[in-house]
Amino acid sequence: MELADFRASTGAAAPPAQLTDALKALWWDAKGDWTKAHEHAQAQDDKIGAWVHAYLHRKEGDLSNAGYWYRRAGKTRPDAPLDREWDAIAAALLKGG
């Protein structure tokens, strides 16, 4: 799936079934449902899930919690706007990494 297709899929009522929990978290975030996004990020207990989890806490404004999750993901908190970070994470995960 390409990034444009992933974004377009957010017009549906539910995320595509084949998505990982981390991608489902980004999908629900794009729909404006932070709680469902957070649940899916927590469900993927690896560095990728931690990366999405970090982004969600950054978006929430909880920078200390975000910092913890960025460290667990092996990532540095970006200075980029949130929408650009969302795109970067989604693009990377859609490519398998």
C-alpha cells in the first residue's frame, strides 16, 4: 500500500484488516481518535510500536512521556511538524520498516 492509498483509506469506517497495530494506530490518529490510536500503539510491543506511541504522546503534548517512547524506539524526537512526522512514520512502516 502506498502512502496516498493509506491516507485515502481513512475515509472508511474501519482500518484495512492487513495493517499492523502500529499502522492502525496512525490510521485512528488520522481519524481523530487518539484513544483507539493509543490502544493500537500499545498493542504492538516493539520498537515500531514505541515509535508510534512516542508520536502520539508528542501530539498530545506530553513531551516527557514522548521522550521515553522515542528512546524505546531508538529514535530522536523530531523538530518537524506533527503532520510531517505522521507522513514519515507511515511511509516507513508501509515500506516494511
